[in-house]
Amino acid sequence: MPMPKLRSLLVKRLKSRRPQLGLALRVTLAALLAFAAAQLLHLHLPLWAVLTSIIVTQLSVGRSLKTALDYLVGTIGGVIYGGVVTIFVPHGNEFELLALLAVVVAPLALLAAFNPRLHVATVTAIIVLLVPTMTEVQPIDSAIDRVLEVGVGAITGLVVSFFVLPSRAMGMAMGCAARILELMADALRELLAGLTRGLDNDALHRLQDGIGESLVKLGEVAGEAESERVVGLSPGLDAAPLLRTLLRLRHDLVMIGRAAGAPLPDVMQQRLGGALKRVGVAATDYLRTSAEALRSRRHAPPLEPLQQALTHYTNEVAEVRREGLTRALSGEQMEQFFALGFALEQLQRNFRDLAMRLNERVSSKASAATGAAD
């Protein structure tokens, strides 16, 4: 392979992995800075400052904020509970220490089972209890050291996340949403083609599973983006309305998938096959173009081609019913026929909603730019 082409391919690969490479750099830098700060402040166990900085430094700024807050809350809670129990409950021998360990762990483990965000409280309380038994440190000093170590690590991780190749959760959310639209385009094309050849359950699940997993991921990233938006790091609209629109579109695909479980009767394929193909082309093109618009923050593509295709399909359906061709269908085939029509109607409605969401994001960007200029 020629060197220019190889270099271009390498640059493209590195750009596609920019978030992961940035995270690796941030984690390394956070660990080094946390250790240096812990040494400078003469903290008793620099290890915990380093580990906390690594835990807090996440893929996005929003996730780093959430992780730091959860870690600090859990640490303070564990320090208070572990410190009180350690100071006021005697434990002069190994048996008493074992019993006290159970008293410390059990309530906090139960609390963490109900609220996983507080899982670090159990670890912190154990450290506060056991470190004085291994070193010449008083329980109150152990508790203070733990808070300082975690505080140094959390602050270091946040500072690095904010200023070293920061990755905003909102941008990640929009990229994830664009990918979902592309997956939906692929799925819709296969589902509509299945109306002429049928799709088995494995094929249906394969088409839907990737979309479902991506929607779960988008929900998590959208929460992180909201954390950024609340503190003013990512000005603009909430990602939740877009997520709801994508969930409705996924439900439309599920309904179409149920109708595509068996091929349409031959007479329906002959009369409606061309119209369905036209709908499939227009809908998949719209989804792919919408994904590109979302990534580049452009206005939504025009809906007219899809509306024309759906109008053509509706007219064909009306003609089929006028000729009485539906009378020969079985009850199951009739249910399939009308379920498909309802699903396509809902799809059109949710495409309009998708267009609104895309246009809102463009308007929000323009308003933010105008405000900054003022």
C-alpha cells in the first residue's frame, strides 16, 4: 500500500478512536497528577488518591461529574458511619473486630443493594475500621485521611476531564442517536422486504436487538449530557425528547416486524409490492439523511418524498379494498394487512416528530451563537 494512502488510513482510524485515545491520555495524566498531589500534601495512603482519580476520569465530562459526586457522597457516608462505629464500639481482640466488621459491612451492603451509587460507602467504612489495626493511626485520623485522599483524587480527575481533550456527553449522545437511525434504516429495509418473502423469529430478533442495545446506551449518555447541561457545560436542548422519538420509531419497527413475520398473500404482493418498495426506499433514505443531519447539526431533510410514497401506498390500498380483494383474506391475513397500514401511518407521524427534533437542535445552536455574540 502506498505511504500516502497508508497514512490517510491511519489518520482516519485514529480519528474514529479519538474518544478512546483521549480517555487513555486523561486517565494516565490524572493518575500521575493525583500521585504527585498526594505526595506533596503528605497524604497517608496516596494509593486511594490515584485510584479515585482513575475512577472519576470517564469517557465524557458528564459521566465524570456523576461519578465524582457519587464517589464523594459514598465516601463521606462511609467515613461517618465507619468512624462512629470504630470510635464508639470497643474491639480489643480479633473476635470483637470480626463482629464489628459485620456490623460495619451489613447495613452499608444492604443500602448499596437498594442504591448502587453508594457501593463505595462499604469499602470506605472497612478502610476506616481496618487501617488503624494495621498501622499506628487513630480512627479519626484514618477517616480524615480517607476524605482527603478521595477529595484529591476526585478533584484531579475532574480537572483533567474538563481541560484535557474533553469529550462532551451531548456530542456522544448525538453520535449514538445518528447510529440508531442508521440501524433503523437497515432494519426497515429488511422488514419491508420480508413482506414479500417472510422473516423468521431469529431474523426479527437480530434486526431489533442492536437497536435496543443502542437505545439503552443512548439513555445512559443522555443522562450524562443532562448533567453537563445543568451545570452549563453543554448549552442547548435536553436529549430526552429525541430519545423518546427514537423509542417510538423503534416501536413502529416492532409493529412492522410482526406484520412481516409471514409474506403478504400473492394478490397483495402483486398489487402493493411496488408501492411498498417505494415506501421502503423513501423511508430508509430519510433515516440515513436524518442521521447525517444530526451529526452535522443541519436541518431535517424534506419529508415530501416519503409523504408521496405513503400517499401512493394509501391510494393503492384504497383501490384494493374498492375492488373487494380483501374479502378473500383469512382473519390472520386481514389482521396483518391492517396492522401494516397502521404501522406505516404511525411511522409517518413519528418521522414528522423526528424532523421537529432535528430542526429544534439547529435552532438551539443558532440561538446559542446569537447569545454568545451579544
